[in-house]
Amino acid sequence: MIHSLSGGVITQYDKLIYAFAEIKSGAEAGVKRWYISPFRAIKAGVKAIVPSQYGGEATAEIIRVEVVTAQTAPFPVKRTGEIIRLLP
């Protein structure tokens, strides 16, 4: 973490991979939502397991992938779920 000379913290600009996905299974089928991806090799068209809003997991298809910072993220980082795993 970097500190400014005036005592404040300078914001970090770490890169995040955000994936926009459509849920294909369960009660949320058809819902589109943003997820953070810990996988660098993710791309549009890939299937993934994502956390369900109702608990548990759901299958989703990745529609779009963007590399962003916390300041430019399409959805607040603290409120964004993380992709659990990619499917072959």
C-alpha cells in the first residue's frame, strides 16, 4: 500500500478481470450478472460455475470479459461474486 505525504492512502489501481455472464440453470436461469474472474484464460462463450444469489452454485455462460480497475469496474467490487470454476 502506498501512502501520500499528507498521511492519506493513495488508491491502488490493481487490474481485475470482470466477466458478464448469463445464468443457464436453477431459479436464476436467464439472469445476467457481473462476476470477478480469478482465471486469466477466460473468454466469451466459456461455461462456468458461479455462486447463486440464493446460495449454492449455478451454471453460466460468459458473454463479455473486461479488464478493469476497482475505480472503473462496471459493478462495485465488494458486491461482486467470484467465478468458482470454468467448465471444459
